[in-house]
Amino acid sequence: MEQPGSDGDADLVVGPDPELAATMGFSGFGKKARTFDFNAMFEQTRRTAVERSRKALEEREKEAAQKEKELGIQCEGVNRATAPSHTITRISSGDSESSASEVSSDEELIGPPLPPQGPGEETEDDDLIGPPLPPGYKGNEEEEEEEEEEEENMEDEDEHPVKKIPDSHEITLHHGTKTVSALGLDPSGARLITGGYDYDVRFWDFAGMDASLQAFRSLQPCECHQIRSLQYSSTGDVILVVSGNSQAKVLDRDGFPVMECVKGDQYIVDMANTKGHTAMLNSGCWHPKIKEEFLTCSNDGTVRTWDVNNDKKHKGVFKPRSAQGKRVIPTSCTYNRDGKLIAAGCQDGSIQVWDRNMNVHTKFHCRQAHAPGTDTSCLTFSYDGTALASRGGDDTLKIWDIRQFKTPLNSVAGLPSFFPMTDCCFSPDDKLLVTGTSVKKGGGHGKLLFFERETFKKVYEIDVTDASVVRCLWHPKLNQIMVGTGNGLAKVYYDPIKSQRGAKLCVVKTKRKERQAETLTQDYIITPHALPMFREPRQRSTRKQLEKDRLDPLKSHKPEPPVAGPGRGGRVGTHGGTLSSYIVKNIALDKTDDSNPREAILRHAKEAEENPYWVAPAYSKTQPTTVFAEVESDEDETDDKPEWKKRKI
């Protein structure tokens, strides 16, 4: 016998080993070990399961036969065609007894019986042997029906793109009191930045905000210059800030400076020979493919490309020209979707498009795109890259085919625009074109208008607020619309079903409770039986306390009044104690007549000669007799002295 734990196969112990018992000196180890016949146990279990399954089948067949008799249906067995494809064993009702006796071991089901069904339940799987289907199971037909309904809904949305506009809900972000002139949303849709005429740039984090909708950072990157444009790069790690000065800035996600463009020499005539812009910037954008390159346009008449890693000089320069070859100011600029083309809208109403690698001659241009002298506020390419939309300062919105750039495909007029950065954008499915309208103060409500791209028919509008709609942005990933208005608000429109994340993250969070300022108040404890020296005075009114302090010379530092009369408080009011009284007494009231000053001086000559006081006592020992200088005649003086020493009269 092998011991348990050995490498060989361990046999079942059915009794004590006689040799071991003789060696140990006893006949057994206590109770006799039980023996088990596994084959017999398995066979008995199988027979029991077969009997139970057979009884269950017979009961179900009897119930089915009874129902058929009641309904008058003459049928010998269950129709096998109606059974599902996952049926395991089928037994007809006509030969159930014979089949039950001839069932082979492969066809017999071993397991617990099926649960009983209610009297009113009827299923198509009456001949199914096995556990019941889960409660959420749907047949192939129901799944196909749901798929067909979804396809129909998608077709309806394709036919009616208005249904894709997410405007059922909105939130309002308070940027400030002045116009929100710039909006930017990173590619993932996690952070929103807003810039305005108040020089501020505010950062909004949808995942970190709660229902109070407060910005987590506010800064002034360009000091006292209005923000004209804000945009995240294609990777979302840096932000381009275009303001009213001549130097664009690049910030990181947290608002810290990364790069600042160099300023050009304004005294050079040819702007291609300067290293940067020399006048106010109008617009800017990032390259859609190259994350280090961005584009700016300025009032110096140039469109320049820059590299983030080189802030000493621009990368390339494009100079738009009029029909006469003169310099024209570009008011807006953009890349196409693949970054190979650069488009600029100019002040003379023209739209000029260059190849990114050919900066001398334009590839496409239209001289009369908009009215001359108006600022083309926005240019944007469609997602398919074949169409270009332009928002003109002549209150028009036009769409162009860059392959046929002479005439617009469609145009709509009567859209007021008071700001040089009024936006237009395409919907994520490229079927709608969106823009905003401007209104004067008290002149109505600014609206967000939606036009079909093919027909340019206005299909929808949103009444935003009682101020102009300046900026609009439709994020394709979030499927949410951001709007910047003229009264300092930034609104976000979304739909709980059609939109993803974004504003949905912050509206569900409860507003944080404001912490109350901890103030320590001193309570006055009145002890009526305490000594007066330990008793605290009661609070009185402020006016009485001020009057009391005014009477106290130590608290109020009241100056001492002049002493009048004989004197008081140890001070003697003598006459002539002040300078004014001394002057009045000794000078003004002096009765001596000093009309002849020579006589007044000579009056003391005799007394001074007899009793000298000032000069003579000092010379009484060394020079008792006064010696005066001898005065010579004029004739001798003229004879002895040279001509140059003679006195000139």
C-alpha cells in the first residue's frame, strides 16, 4: 500500500492492512472505512434524472393535448418548425411512449427538471429541454426591429439636420461686463478659455466646475490690450493669444508664458525685411497638422507664419496686394483643413489664398468678394476642404468653392455685424453653417442663425440674449455650441442625449457652500456686585463717545489756547509776550520822529566818542590813538597812478 502524498496513484482505503496490524499489535484503526462505488452512484443519478425528465415531458404533453382538445385543434404533435435553433431534444406527442423507451444515452438529458409554467403561459419552445431563457433575452426578430428603428431615426436626422442641433439646455458663464471677443476650446473639450475687451483671459474647466460655474483662473497676458483671438493648438498643450498689440503670445495650459513674438522695425519700408509685425494684430490661428506653427495677420499689411521654438524671427511672410499692386490690410486669416493653403480676408473686400510653400503669388483670389472698405471678420473652411465660408463686414455671409473661386455658391444678406471678429462656423456633419448677428443697445436680441449649406435657407435660430452675438464655436467631439456675447456672457448650448461630457459634467454637481467668515465678538458681561474699578463700562452711542473724547485733551490732542488776561493755570499773560505784541509796543507805538535818519544817527555821536563801547575798547592798549587814512588830493592821485589804475568817472 502506498502512503498518501507519494508519487504513485493513491488507492481508496477500504480496510486495515493485515501486515500493518500484525506489526502494530492491534486489529484496526477504530471505525471501519466506508466503501463507495462511483459507477453505481453515477448510474443511479442518471436514471433518476431520466425518470424526472420523462415525467415532466408527459405532464407537458398532457397539458398540450388538453389545450388542443379545448381549442378544437386536431394535431398529433408539436410543430417542429416553430422551435428555435437552440433546441436540444425534440420528442413528438404521438409516439412519446415508444421514444421514451428507445432513448439512447447520448440523447438523454441529465440534470434538474424544468421549472413548472403557469396555466396561462404559452411559449414557442414547448419541446425545449434545458434551463429557461434569461428574462432580458430578445429574439432575433426583436433585435432586427430595433436596428431598423435606429436606422430610420438616423435617416430622419440626415433628412432634417435641425434635429442634430444641441440646444435643449444651456448654461451661462459670466466672463465680465464687456464684450467676449475670443473663445477657445481644447481638442478634448475639457477646458474653455474666454477673452474680452476688458483685457482678461479666463480659464474654465468643465470637469472641475460645480453648479456655481466659476472660472478657476483669470489673467491679463497682454496688459492693456484687447484680446482679439484665442485658440488651442492641435495637441491642446499651448494657447495662442492674439491681442491689440503687435506681438502675439503663446501660453501653456495653465496660463504661463511660453513664447512671445518679436516686434519688427517700423522704419523699414519693405515689411518682408523686418523680423516681426510692426502694427496691431487682427487675427491668428494654429496649423492643423504641425503643432509648432501658427499664423498671424496685422495692420502692417502682412500675414506671417511663426515657429514656437524660434521667437527671434518669423518663419514666412505673405503680402496681400490690391488690384493696383498696393498694400492691403488683412483682417482675418486661416489655414485649410490639411494646412496646405493660407487664406486671408482683406480690407478692400478681397479674399486671397496662397499655397503655404509659395508666398509670392496667390493661388486663388477674388477681388470683389465683399464690399470694399469693409472688414472681413471671419474665414473658415469646411470639414471636407472644398468650401470656404466668409463673414463680411457688409452684413453678408457667403460660401465659396475654392475650385471655382470667381463667384460665391450662395450668399445671404441682412446679417448685422458691428464687431471685427464676428464668427461663422460649420456644423460637425458639414450640412449647416452658423453665424451670429449684432444689435444696438436696446435694439432687440442677438441671434444665432443656422443655414443649410446647399440651399442657404435659414432653418433654425436661437435667441441668445439682448446683446450682440460675437463669437460662436461648435465643437465636433462634444457636440456643444459655445457663444460669446457683447454683454460679457459666454453661453454653452448642449443636449443631454446628443452631447458628450463638457457642460454635462458641471451642471450635475452641487454648488459649494460658501465659508462664513469666522468673526470673534466680545460679549460684555455685567457683574452688578463687582467693584467699580473692575466693572466694564457699558457701550454708548458713537456720537456721545466722540464728544467725550473731544473734551479730553489727551485723546483729542487739542492745542492749548492763547492766554488772555492776567493768566491762568500757571501761565502769565504778560503784555508783549508774543512777537506781534512786541512789534506793536516798541515800533508801532514809538513816538520818536525818524524822518531825518542822518540827524538820528549823529544824535549819538558825542556819546559814542566820549564813551566808546563797540570798537575803541579793543584797541585801547595797542592803538590808543586812532589813526585814520590820509586822503590825498585828486591831482596827486592822477599824477602818480598809471592810466589803467585811474578811477573812471
